[in-house]
Amino acid sequence: MALIPTLSNRPRVLVVGGGYVGLYTAFNLQKKIAKSGGIVTLVDPLPYMTYQPFLPEVAGGNIEARHAVVSYRRHLKETELIQGSVTSIDHGNRTAVIAPADGGDNFELTYHDVVVAAGAITRTFPIKGLAETGIGLKTIEEAVALRNQVLSLIEEASTETDPAKRKRALTFVVVGGGFAGIETIAELEDMARDAVKLNHRVDQSELRFVLVEAMGRIMPEVTESQALWVVEHLRSRGVEVLLNTSLDNAENKNIKLINLPDKSVAQEFDAETLIWTAGVMANPMVRSTDFPIEPRGRVSVNVNLQVSGEFGVIENAWAAGDVAAVPDVTGGLPDGTCVPNAQHALRQSKRLAKNLWASRFNKPLKGYKHKNLGAVAGFGQWKGVAKIMGIQLKGAPAWLAHRGYHGLAMPTMERKIRVLTDWFVTMITGRDLAQLENLQAPRSTFVSAATPKPKPAAAAPAEPAKAAEPAKAESKEKAAASK
Ligand SMILES: Cc1cc2nc3c(=O)[nH]c(=O)nc-3n(C[C@H](O)[C@H](O)[C@H](O)COP(=O)(O)OP(=O)(O)OC[C@H]3O[C@@H](n4cnc5c(N)ncnc54)[C@H](O)[C@@H]3O)c2cc1C
């Protein structure tokens, strides 16, 4: 395996993944570890941390895409950064294998401590046509693509004369009625309505938004009465909310929905856009490690965020966030672990950094404890729902709470300022409805211009002048007749 001579040979704290947990752990440890003669190394396939709660707002055009990500280079100046994926960890030998993002040869990295923070990936089911038609909402690239797709389809439909094609272009389906799904459909619907206001060849009644949820209710994070209010609110906006319904097939962009539990056909229609937000699962990369994995595929950790299994604590191995089964001493999921959300991930990273540092001096470690503060969700301009420390809010107050909470939670002051500025500008000037075209093939116009054109065929010998006269006379007659 290749060796990278430019990498540090100091004792390493290897952080696998730079999401909430990875970014904050590296940030909180980098100076201390550097002063003690070691180094924090962060490995992530991307050069930035993505603030995932903002993805629906990026898709809806309220936040500029780049403002919802945090550059590692800018904010982790004392951390060694490697753009790549950790493909396996052999903790027995304190070694990880890295696959560089540029496709180069895999290489090994040794470490003293490892922090597993590789998060979660979109969980899907084997549904025919889903991979070809669908798109998730877990990355900034997906959010940007969705925004462009919705706006482009409205534009395309406005010149489409085939009613079936027009209907297909203007039908948008979201599968999954959790926070991500509800926020996504609400933001996209809000944006689409604004776009149609500016396009007189499309009528608002032609837009069709369908939310598909397999359970009998949406948004388990809020109370049942609030969830009912959200359903009514979405329906009042024209969104079709289908509960106890599941996606059965999406081949050739034909969406087949079935009722649950009897699996009878609920609806069948064509849709150009299918967004899948029906859950996440722990990053399967952890299965290529020698760490204990619990039944739901997460790394087992104790309350101090140390990896631990039936044989006790595994020294120098730590994990937190969506990839870890962190005991929740205040309640949490039915199995007694923390729900996978940013609220926990952020706080766990801070506790993890403190415990890792304390472990260096054999000081006592402190258990992670955080009672969920509640939840906030935005559904487009001035619309939202929130439950904060038992207080329930709807509409504009909830929307302001959503913005206030996430504005403060966005990592780094520099990014906070950019996001707050985006919101302020949107409130004054309205939503930015410009879509970027041709992102998949940005060089196509240049290639076309730079490609030598075949020489035009040699001109045919000119007709005798007399032969042209009758044609001219004929066209003059036609012009006179039409006057
Ligand atoms: C659309 C959406 C909306 C959300 N809204 C909310 C909300 O309103 N409130 C809330 O509390 N939570 C929300 N969440 C959940 C929240 O974002 C996650 O719980 C949180 O990001 C988890 O943090 P993490 O650090 O564990 O993982 P992540 O933030 O997912 O970070 C994981 C990192 O690991 C990297 N990685 C992956 N594989 C590898 C590998 N093999 N090697 C190295 N690095 C790897 C990834 O690139 C990523 O940077 C939302 C999530 C989504 C998708």
C-alpha cells in the first residue's frame, strides 16, 4: 500500500468524518493536541462540513448553497486534513485504510486515538425504478440539483404542448414524512408557487405536490396535535398528504403507490421528480472495523462515548453522532439510545473532546447527558411549527424560532453572518428564482465553439438569372393577395 511522505508522523488523533461530530471534535482538540506534540487528522471525502438542517432551505432558494457548508481549511487550521474515505479500521493495530477522493491508491494511516464520526447515509428499500428516478436530500449537491430541477421543469412545462408530459413535469413527489421530508416539500412548494407567479404560461392549479408517508402520522418529533395541524396546513396549500401509503414502483417515472397494510393500489401517475427522505441508517463503513456493532448497525459506545462491547471498553476508540448508539440516560429511542439528530451530535462532540483529553491524564470521564430541547421546523416563508421545552408554536412565531435556533446553531461566526444575510436579503428582495442550467455539462458550449466545423459543401453553380424571375413574380403576387 502506498505511503504518503508528506503526512505527519506525530502521534495522531484520527477523526473519521467531518460532520457535526468530526468538525467540533477536531476544532476543540486541535490546539491542545498540537501543543502536546500530537496532531489531529480529519479524513472526509468532502472538503467541507454540511449543515444538513439547511438543505431544504437551500433547495427552496432561501440560502445560498455555499453558505450552508463550512470549509475545513478555513476553520481547522491546526488539523491535518485528508480528502478521502476511511474504508476500514484495524484498531488492534491502530491502523486505518484511506481511499483518496482523487481516486489515487489506498494508503494506511496509523493513529493513537480514533474518533468514529462517519454519520449516517440515506436508507432505501429495493423498490424498482427508485435508483433511476429518485434523488435524496443528504448532500448540498442534491439540494442544488433539486432546486434547479424544479425551476427548470416549470420552465420546460411552460412550452410543452403535450398534456401528459406537462403534467409529469409539474408533479413532485416526496417520500418520507419526517422533518426532512416535510420541510423539503413545503420549501419546494413555496418556491414553485413563486416561480409560477412569474410564468404566465403555467397555472398554479397545474402544480401537483404529493407527500407519501408509510405511518399513520407525520413528524414523530412533535406532538400529535401539531402533526395534525401540519397535515391540515399542507393540505390547505394544495399538498396531497397520503398517510399509511408506500411507494411500490417508480419504473419509467411512473409512480405506483400502495395502501398499507393491505397493499392495494392507492394511485398511479407519472412524475419527473421523486425525492426520497424516508430515513437514514448508520454509515455501513463501520462494518469494516473491529469495533462492536449493535443490531441497528451502529458502533456500540458507553455513556462516556468510548467504544465498548461485551468485553468492556476498547481503549483509545471513541464514537458519537448518527453512527453511534449513544445511551440516552434521559429517555430517547425505545432501545434507550439517543435519536440521531444535530442537537445530540453537537453536544456529544463537545463531551467527546473533553473526555478524550481527560483520558490522556487518567482523569475521570464524564457521562453524556442531554434532555432533548424540542424541535423546530420551517415550511417556507413565515410558516413553521415548533415545540421548545414543552412550548408549542405554529405559523410565524414557529418560523422565527426555527430561524433563530438554526441561525445560532450554524457553526462559525463567518457562516452565521452569511446565512443571516441571505435571510435578510430574501425578506427584502424576495426569493432568488434564478436557476443554473447545464451544471452537468458546463464545457459543452466551449467544446462546441472550439470544435472545428466541417467545411460547407461547395456552392452549386448559380441558376441562370432568367430562371429566378418567375419565382420573384409569384411571391410578389402572393404578398399582394394577402394584403
Ligand atoms: C435534510 C436534513 C434535515 C435535517 N434537519 C435537522 C434538524 O432540523 N434538526 C436536527 O437536530 N437534525 C437535523 N438533521 C439531522 C442532522 O443533520 C444529523 O443528525 C447530524 O448531521 C449528524 O451529525 P454527524 O456528525 O453524526 O454526521 P454527519 O453530519 O452526517 O457527518 C458525517 C460525515 O462523515 C463523512 N463520511 C462519510 N463516510 C465517510 C468515510 N468512509 N470516511 C470519512 N468520512 C466519511 C461525511 O462526508 C460527513 O461529512 C437533518 C438531516 C437532514 C439530512
